[in-house]
Amino acid sequence: FKWQPFSNGMRFDLLGTGKDKQLVNHFEFHGELSSKSKLFLNLQAYAEMNKENVFDFLPITFYIELKPNGHLESAMRDFSAFYKVLEQSKTTPCESPNKYAKKSVRAAAGSKLVPTTCRRYASFYNRYTMPLCHFAGHNLWLLKPTNLNRGQGIHIFHDLETLKQLIAKEVGGEGSGFVVQKYIESPLLIGQRKFDIRVWVLITHELNCYFFKEGYLRTTSTEYKIDLENVDDKFIHLTNNAIQQYSEAYGTFEDGNQISFKKFQMYLEETNTGIDIKDIISTMKSIIKKSLLAARKKLSASSSLKSSFEIFGYDFILDADCNVWLIEVNTNPCLEESSKLLKILLPRMLNDAFRLTLDCAFPPSAHYSSATLKKFPVDGYDDDENMWFVFY
């Protein structure tokens, strides 16, 4: 068995070819989920096939590829057109949304807003409606490199000139690509600060998909506000621990800037938000299932499938109307025990995952006794219970 953070250097073509059993903690084609561009394109294709709107669970997204001998202006043309429609709408303000009602405003219609590289998905862009809380009049967007995680290379911008400068600085040259995604300008807040939700998903060598029963919230260290003079302040806008740990206020409000599901439920009840953590989890599971269905065929195309499993970190955000949105999927979810909460959850999550993978690939000997193994107790769960449950 070989465990490493990333799949770089793994010889998937050799896995399972020898007489000895081998197992690694990555799928050869995990990028079909963990690459921001492939995740979007796969979900887009899945939604079209099932007559759904991908932007009902994914913020409006553009994939822009810098083709060899291409020009940046040409590659950005379709996003620029969409951006300009929102700029025009600043002069026609919408009514404030009812706090708990799911409302939306039609952002635009017409062929000029259909990306030329996605003509087969034209109906989605023509039908597109944007929740009011995604656009509070600032026209903020996220620039995301396609294959990085932990907040690396992510920038917030609100004008096209800044985007061009960021592309030149961060993205690279010809042949590279990036995702531009609508920033949710009115997110649900905790103590006036942003948060997102991290949950774990396990896919075994048999393509059985499991959801871990507990996850956690990741919070920012600074009160949420939109300052157009300092719009790229990552301590305000990005929740990644790899970023927040460098804030002077890190850990001031929560240990490691992390909150358990149990405490989140208490907060929802205290603030009369009108939603329940169980409903949020149910919606997240539904979106996760869509992503797995969208990528399943490509994941299974590898000859090393039977020698692979993977734990993915799924990240979600709630908007001010309590709608759930998928942000991204991580192939290398952080395993740092950066809080008391994660010192409890991470060992149990990994141990129970190994029971479903390693113990199947390398069965215990006849003299094995589970009674001698170390326990990793989690409040509310039996020590011998496997906290992963199959949901697809």
C-alpha cells in the first residue's frame, strides 16, 4: 500500500500487474472530479443529459482556455459579455430578497451570452437565472486555476482589466486554462464572518461511494464586508485553513477556525434560520451524487481501478437564502489536526476508511483480534460503528 498526498509520479500502468497485491490512495483519473474545469464540464454535460440546470447547484461558471496562437481577448469574449450585462444591471436594482425565500433574477438572455466553446449547452445559458444574493451590485468574480487547491492561485476581482492582469501573472501561457466563477456576494454568515462546509467522500476500488457522517465548518478570521479598494483580501473571502492560519485573528473565535456540525445546528436554532443541518446534508449528498454520476464512466476507465481508492474533500457554501452550492472537490483534503475537533474526526475518518479499503485488499490474519486495536471515539457514535455509510 502506498499513500501520498498527490498522484504525481504514481505508475498507474504498473499497478496490479505483478503477483503481489497493490493499493494506492488515488484514482488515475481523479481529475475528472478534482480539476475545477473538468468538474464543471462533467456536471454541465450530466445536467444537459438529464434536463437539469447545472447552475441550480453550481454558481455560474465559465471555463476559459488559452489555446495555442489564441488571443486573450477572444478567449474572454463570452465571459466579458456576461459580465457587462451584470454591470448594466447595477443601474436597475432589484428588490431585496425575502430572507428565507429562494428568489432569483434573470441575468440575461440571448445568443450573445452563450459561450462559443459550449454551443451544445446553449440552452443552459439562455435559461440561466441568478439568485439575488449572488449579485448585491458589486459584480464580484473568482479566478480559479484548474488544478490547485488550498486556496492557491484564487483571486477575487470586479473589473475586466484586473482579470487580464491576474491571468498574465497567475495562470500561465498558451494552452493553459482557468475557471471564472460568480462570487456569492451575500453568503450566510456566522458572527458576521464567512464560512464554508467540508465533507468527506470515499470511493472504493469497487466504485462504492461513501459519505462520512460528520464534517465541519471552516470560518474566516475577519468580519465579512465588500471593500472594492481591497476586494482580494483573502482573510475576509477565503476560508481555507492554509490561508487563515496566517491571519493575526486566527483562532480568536473558534479553535482552528472550525465548527462542528453539532454546534452549527445549535447556531441555526438560536438564530431561527429556518433550516436544519440534516436538510443541508441531504442537499449536499444529492449534489455529490450528481458529480459522481457525471464522472463515474471516466473514473472507471483506468486499468488500475481495482488497485485504487480515494478520499475526496467536498466544499460547499450557503448563500443568504440558505441555498447550498458546490464550490469544489479536492483530491488532497487537508489532514492536518489543526483543532481539537479535527484531532477527533480525522483519525476516525481515516481508520474507518481503511476498514473499507485496506482491510478488504489485505485481509487480517486468522490470529487478528479487533479488540486489540486502538479506538477513536467520536461523541454520539459507537466506537465499533463505521461512520462511513454507502449512499451510491
